Amino acid sequence: MKLARRVGSIQPSPTLAITSKAKAMKAQGIDVVGFGAGEPDFDTPDHIKTVAKKALDDGYTKYTPVPGTPELKDAIIAKLSRDNGLEYKRENIIVSVGAKHSIYNVGQALFEEGDEIVIPAPYWVSYPDIALLAGATPVIVDTKEEAGFKMTPEQLDRAITPRTKCVILNSPSNPTGAAYTGEELKRIAGVIVRRDVTVLSDEIYEKLVYDGFRFVSIASFGEEIRKRTIVVNGLSKAYSMTGWRIGYVAADKDLVAAMTNIQSQSTSNPVSFCDKAAIEALNGPHDFLKEWVAEFDRRRRTIVDRLNRIPGVSCLLPQGAFYVFPNFSRVYGKKTPSGKVIDGSSALAAYLLEEHKVASVPGVAFGDDACQRLSYATSMKTIEKGIDRIEQAIGMLS
């Protein structure tokens, strides 16, 4: 059987692959410390689960409208107005099967052969592949650790060509935790408006920020940038609803209509009873978030402090999300006790997993081979044990 050429242009998600391998090792009774998963370790709040259970009991299990029910769209519209100062109508909203599906649908509806998609690195692993699957060309802009892993307006301006269709911006970022200030976003918005391109703003981590940081959506700096912005968000991270698969887009009505047509021929509607849970999540109490963010903050400070104490390792303090992206490049070229050379992030990730039972994701998957991504969406006990093992592993290199 001859497969389509597009299959050969992409790779399986390395984050899911690492998580799967770690789970398989655990199932064999191996004590693996997992830093790979990009999901909160907290349970979905009870009031959200209660609404979903009631929906099931009430028989709310049939097809619903492809782009989401009017009630769910209204909850999203209210959220965007309340939290982000953005005003949309129902025709501007589409709900999909998670934010990843939302971004994929954007790619299918907007990107095509000959288009260039500007993506700052380090980037979430799926952005380049989503562009490739649509026939577009990812244009990677390398950001610097010393600049906080953030793209400057000057870098963006140099990357844009007559073929540029879209810029992808993720703030706070997976994998670095970097977050753009309002002033930084305003300057980037100025470039996007002046060069007349579209920006996809992935805002999935907006609620998970620290040290008094104020999240701002790039779409909020006036009508000119708003009409060029595709806002992507969802419930996975802020509400610990990764398995519920509810994501959404707020954008130009013509793009939303095209995405709706595509979705009607692929997944159809989001899961019916999950939309009831999503309405409750968006409209209901958010008291739990303060406690969650405080706990993430405690873990964030601990893991960064511990990593920076390891000789040969440096780690920035992230501004948001629940990842750290430590630089291990100073240990590259050294050998493991078994004689293997650590020649990059993949070799280091393999060494940590196979010989020290620590699952991390190699930075090369995110466009930066100097680093590893570690998720601190796990218990403090697990973090301490995992960093102990990493410290021992690095100390054994020669």
C-alpha cells in the first residue's frame, strides 16, 4: 500500500511518545519519574464533573451543532469579553475537539502550498507539522535564552516575506514558559498590522502565570490587529480537562465558516455532554485556580532552583505554563558510564530514561537542541526525586 506523501513530511508527537514509553515502563513495575506530560496533575473540579454526569443522566448524548451549541458559544463569548476585553458574535466562534484540533482546522482552512508560516523557536512540537500537513512551509525564527526565549519585533519583521500567510504566537509558551508583556505584544502587533499578515495566538496557558504577571491577548490592541488575529484557547490546562477535548477559536466569520465545513467532514460536533461541562467551567466558580497556581508556583521555584545548582545546567525562571526548559549543552560531549557520548538532547533524554528512569522531552523536538523540557505538573515529591536522579546522572558523566 502506497501512503500519501504528506505522511512522510511529519513525525509522531515526541511528547506523547515519551509519555507513552514512560507509562509502558511503569506498567512493567519500573519506577519511572515522568516529567513529560503536558497536563495538570489536579483532577477536574467537582462542579464541572457533576454537570457532565447530569448531562449523561438526562440523555444529552446525541449529535449537537458542528461548531458548538449556541449556549457554549455564548459562554465563550462572555469569557473573551470578561477576561480579554474582546467582543465577538456566535458567527466568530467554533468549538473543536481540543485546542490542537482547533489549530489543525485553522491550518486546513487557511494554509496552502506556497504559504510560509512564521514560528518562533522553541515552539510547541505540533506547529510545524500542522503547517506541513496543509502544504505550507514553516519558517523558524530562533529566539535566544538571554532574550527570555521571546521573538523581537525586528526578528519578526525580517522573517516576513510576500509569501507569509501567518505568524504563530504562543504566550505563555510551551515549552519555555516565556510570556510576552503587553508592551512587547503591542510592538509585535504593530509589525503584523504594518506587514498585513495573520497571527494565530495560542492562549491555552493564559490562566497559569506567576509573580503578578498580567496576561494580555494580542487581539486586544485595536480593530486592525483584532481582525488579523485567530484566538485559540481551550479548557485542557486551566481547568485540568485534558481528556475532555474542548478547544475553540475566535476569528473572522469567513474563516470560522470554512473551519465548520472542514469539521463537518471530519469529527462533526464536539462531544455532547462535554459541552455542558465546558459551559459550567467557563461560567462557574474559579476559586480552585488560585490554589492551583500557587502550588505550580511553589513547584516552579523548587525545580528551577534545584536545576541551577547542578554543574553544567542553567534554567530560566518561567513566567507562565508549567514547564521549565533547562540548558544542558555544557555537558554535551561527555560520556556515560557505559561509554556513550552525549551528543545532543536526544542522547541525553535516552540516557536519563534508560539509565536513571527519568522521562523528559528532548529540546530538539521543540527546535532547540541545547535543552530538555520538564513538566512540573506533578507532585513536589516527584519533582525532588526526579531532580535527585538528574543530578546523579549528570554527575556520572565524564
